[in-house]
Amino acid sequence: MNKYNASWMAPFLLATALSAQAAEPTELIFLNWGDYMDPELLEEFEQRTGIRVKQTYFESDASRDELLLETDGKGFDVTTIDGTSIRILAKRGWLEPIDVTAIPNLKHIDPRWRTIHEEAEIYSVPYFWGTLGIAYRQDLVPFTVSSWMDLFRPLEALHGRVSMIHDPRDLIGAALKALGYSLNSTDPKELAEAEALLHAQAPAVTTYQYVSFNKNSALVNGQVAMSMMYNGDAMTVQQYNDNIAFVLPKEGSNIWVDYLSILSASTEKAAAKQFINFLNEPEIAARLAQYLYYATPNRAAEGLLPAAFKDDPVIYPNENALERSETYHRLPARTQRTRAAIFSRLVY
């Protein structure tokens, strides 16, 4: 090839290489709960940026952590994470510190939710917050549910129609609250009482798997009459049967916060930051809150929500309703082992 031909081919080869790169759109792998994202927003994000978001689902916080353990935190770009797990996953080196300058919409987040859990402000961005309570069929339960004891000591007629959650913190925490204790209790006697309550309830429980919240839900068809459930999921399933009600028990419950974190092994960190920033645009965050029926930590988004949404006590419980509720705290290793043993004896 002569010099003239080589100089002519160089820009052609460069253009071809750039074209090939452009033909391979960026893809983010989002590790998430099922049904915890509006697919239309993912399409809008892709149309706007060219970045495709592919979701991989987990069924519990424990199963998410097991999946990350199997891969040593690799293979994912963004994950939803509960507040109490942030410190643990960060200690393993799996979470990337948040670059505040790359996510300017952080300015809309209520500082309360950024700092309520250990190291959350360093490694994550609040996604949603809510409560854990009881969803029940008003036409199948012959009284108004108001207490955790309505679930833990159900009427004999409801035996085999009670659903619980496959999560040791939630199961044991709710049992502790039912007995008037803190869900963060480390007292061996209180934990023993909670275990006894759970074992006494066990014959009435049909499943320890989280009940689905689509049209095929056991709550919709009546196979389940009462279930532990997160508040927004209960509102979602109400769309398919208006006999379903949700109550935050009078003894109080867990106030949870879910976060978005970027995995340190991600090769698409810039796109991940762009995605989190997109989700915190006030108009986008408000749309997502209404899609999921959960309270947004985005203060600017709250200003765009309909009054009926903000005034709904299931989505936004008032301070009086929340006064007996708590967030989970880090527990001593000995207490964690005790709780794991309680859960194992109950479920396995």
C-alpha cells in the first residue's frame, strides 16, 4: 500500500471503529427487588441517554447478599440495599463511595434519610422509605386488625391462611414489637419469648415466603387472609381487590429505608451515576413514587405529588402513628447468631 492510499484509509478506519463503538450501547445491570421500578422510566432513560438498564432480581436482603458473595460483588452496576446492610457491604469493599459532584440531584434529598443509617451518606442515595405492617382481607377477617397479636395469635378459623416474611429481622422484630419490646432487643429472655411466640403461631402459617402483590396474589384470591407486608406493596395489591386493607400495628413497627448504591466492581460507574441522578429528578421521582405507592425521600418530588397521595396515612404515616416504630440498628455478633438460630429453627 502506498503512502497516499494509507493516508486515505486512516480516517476511514477511524470512522469505522467509532461507528462500531456507537453500535454497542452502554448497559447497566441493576440488582433490584422484583416490581420495584417503573419500566416506562427505564425506557425513558434509555431514549434520553442511550443507556440500557437490565434488571436482575432478588427475593430478600439475604438472597441479595448471597448473590453478591457468590460473585464477590462483581457483575452488577447498581443495587438497591437496605440501610442496615450498607456498612457490611461497604466493609467487604463492594460499594463505591458516592461522588456528590456527579449526582447533583442529591440536593433534593431530605438529609434525614441520608444519615439515618450508618455510612449511608458515604455509599448510597436514599430510594424510598416505608413501614412494615399487616395486610388483610376485611371480608375474611371478622374484626378490624390493629395489633401484631392479631397476626401472631390468629383466630382458629384463620389457621392456614396466614402468610409471613422470609426475613429474620422482620419476623423476630415484629414478634418483639408484639410483646412490647424493641425490635433491636439484645436481651436473651426477650428473644426467647419472641421465639416462643413465633413457634406458637407456626401451625397457622401457610408460608414464610413473601406474598406476591399482583393479580394472582394469594391475598387477592383469598388463599391468604392476613399477611406481613410492606405498606406500598399492600396498596399495589389493593388495586386487584378493594377488600384488602393495611394497618401499621399499634405496638409500632420497622421504619425502613432502601438505598441505591453503585458497586465498586462496576465498569460503568459514570452511567450508574447518571442513572441515579435521573431517578432523582423531581418529576421522575414523583412519578416513580406514585407507581410504587411509596414515600419518596426527595423533597422537591414531594412538592409535585397530588394531595391525596401525600395525605394517605398508609404511604405517609403521621408522627403519632410512627412514634412507637424504629429503624433497625447494628446488633452485636452474639445477638446476630442467636437470631439466626431462632430463624433456622422456625423456618427450616
